[in-house]
Amino acid sequence: MKIILDFDGTLVDSYHCIPEIYKEIEEKYGFKEGFSEAMLMVEDLGDFFGIFERRDWIIILAKDVAEEILRYYWDERMKRQKVLEDVKAFLENINAELYLVTSKDDDKETKYKRIKATGLEKYFKDIIIYGEDFKDLLEAIEYVIDEKDNCVYIDDKNINIFKVVSRFKEVKAYKRKFYPPFPKKLAWNYPKINVEEIDDLRKLLNVIKNY
């Protein structure tokens, strides 16, 4: 049995600090009122379309201090991220090979630093960051799955689950119930999917044991 898990929104809440971080950036760098709200819309669109390089957005607005803003954003997001309450009990008690498959941040090293800061890396047989190690999510999943093993995929985003179950019919998927403070929550609501939604990973311990 192999279980593939996403990181942000599935294991860790690193989203609910984002409005506060952008508000601090707005005030610190003198952006006009509305900047923080606009950036939440950009985050929403970025997750939906799979655009992970915030550097490209920031450099348009503040070329001279773009790297400084970017460092502040990721440093603060890493400091304020929180492992979700049910995660450690699930990871410690599940009888399966665990794989962490997640998108890069602005670069591979930033995501690795954020994962290590949670202490969760010790639970995983492998950590795969797509956009760096692999071109995209589907290429990363294809690397992990094996015809000889049952495979479960857990993610909070509809758009990722839709891609995986459409391509890999043999993979059983669960949607982690989690929604960020973004205006439309596009990647979390679309496309519509027909998979079981889980609000506590510990509920899967007995279910997965019987696969």
C-alpha cells in the first residue's frame, strides 16, 4: 500500500496567514490600498492555473525590492505555518509507504525548508517536488505508483484530484476538507469531483487498513 499526500492544505495550514502577510507588505513597502486584497486574487488564480512563481507577479509591481519582498513572504509563511491537528497521529499509525508529492514554491529549496520546519519529513519514504524534480503533478504520481501496490491519493484541491483520478483510474482518492482565505477558492471548488471528503485524516486509518 502506498499513500501519496499533498503538503499545503492537506498536512499543513500555511494559507490563513497569507492575508496578514500581504497586509504587512502593503504597509511596509507603501503599496496603495487594496494591494493585499488584489494579491489574494492572484494567489487564487495561481493555484487554479498552476502558476507557482510569485517572483513574476512581484517583480512587475516592485522590481527594485522584489527579492526582498519575496524573502519576507516565504520567511513569514514558514514561521506561521501550522501542522494540522490530526496529521501526526495519522502519519504515525498508518501502515503504508508514505510519499509527499507537492508543488515547488518559488524554488525547490524553499519548499524543502518549509517541509523540514514542520518535522514531518521523517515520515515519508520519498519527498517529490514537481515543477523541479518532475515536470508536473501527473509525472510525479506516475513515478510513485506501482501496478503491484494499491495506491491512495489525498489532497485538498479539487483541481489536483481531478487530474489524478482522470489519468490514473486505479488510484483511490480522498479530498481533505480544507479551504483557504481566497476570494473564490477556485482550485478547491473546481472542477467538480466525485470523491469522499475527509475532515480528519484519522478517520482513514481503519478504512485504508482494509484495502
